[in-house]
Amino acid sequence: MTGPAPLVLAVAQPPCVPYDVAANAVTHAEVVRRAGARVVVFPELSLTGYELDAPTLAADDPRLAPLVEACAEAGSVALVGAPVSGEAGRAHIGMLAVDGTGAMVAYHKMWLGGAEPDRFTPGNKPAVLDVDGWRLGLAVCKDTGVAQHAADTAALRIDAYVAGILETADEMGRQDDRARRVIADHHVWVALASFAGSTGGGYADAAGRSSIWTPDGEVTARAGTGTGAVVQATLG
């Protein structure tokens, strides 16, 4: 029995205009067009920046149209970050899956940090997105440092653990440590799209260095620290 065909996956760290979903969606669309990947992963809250008071974004928001169009042209799925609404008026830090047909909320961040609980409610379950037979376990930032999150997500029979994250430049080593821990425990691909540049919440110098690791712990793709980078690897 053979597995799924190889999957080209990219991690991106575009520049971000605070609060400006329309401008950021256009930038995301440009990244998708040049990424040459089936799946393109973006950082935590990539569509608004790390602005914890940004309004929630609906999956059918018309400002996402340029990104939907780019995904249709490229045959890509974009995993993007934004605040989203949940049940009973709650707000969540979300990951949206965008393709050529539209967008859907794919995951709510489960482990909140810092000031996030003042605005947001944690998600209540792990999530997997199936793309061409590849099972992608979804995570957002602090989730990646919680062994229980990786274990609960891996229990859903994942092939890769995929996250949008935000760290300061002096915390750059943390993302490597977390990725290697997930790999050691679960022997899966790990892809972290890490915010670059500056954003709210005191992140004047975000880490960048978005990376993809093989299940053997090898870094197979890594961006630099600046905005605009996108790197890819073929999972297979």
C-alpha cells in the first residue's frame, strides 16, 4: 500500500500592516503566487498583526477575495492567522484555511499566553487538515511548547505538525527546541511559519527564521530574519 504523493509545503513571513486585513490579504496573495507550493503556512495573526484588540474576521469577509483568487490560480491552500468569532460571542486566535473556493476557520489556538486570555477564549480540541491525503496537525505559537498539545494532535494520526508562531529575536532558539521536541516524541514533519519584522504586543523585533524539519530532525528549509521570505520543502 502506497502513501500519498509528495506534498510541497512552504512557510512564509510577509510584512504586515497593523489591523489592515485588506492590505495584508493582498500581500499574502503575492506570497502564494510565488511560493510554488500546495500548502503555504503563515505566522500567528498574520492578517492583522499581533494586535489583540483587532476586530474578529469572518471566513467569508470580502477582503479575503484576493487571497482566494491567488489560491485558485496557484492550486494552493493558505493557512493564515486572524482573530475569529466562536460560539456565544467568544473570540479566538484562529487559523483559517483558504483555497480557491473560499476560506474556513480550521483551528482555534488552545494554549493562550501573556495578555491573550483578556480577550480570547482557548480552543477546546486539536485539529487536522487533510490535503491530498496528508494529515496536517494545526497549532498556533504557545501550543507548540505544550507537550500535551502535540501528543493530542499526533493522536489524530498526523503526518506533519504545522504552526504559525511569533517569537522575539532573542527567543529564536525556542522554536528550534520546540520543533525538535515534537519530532523526538512523534517523528513527524514540523513546519513553523514565524513572524518577522515588528508587530504589536511589544514585538518590535520578531524572530523570523521560518523553518521546516524532516521527521529525522534535519532542517530542510529555513528563512532569514527579514520580512518577505518564503521557503519550501517537499514532504514525501
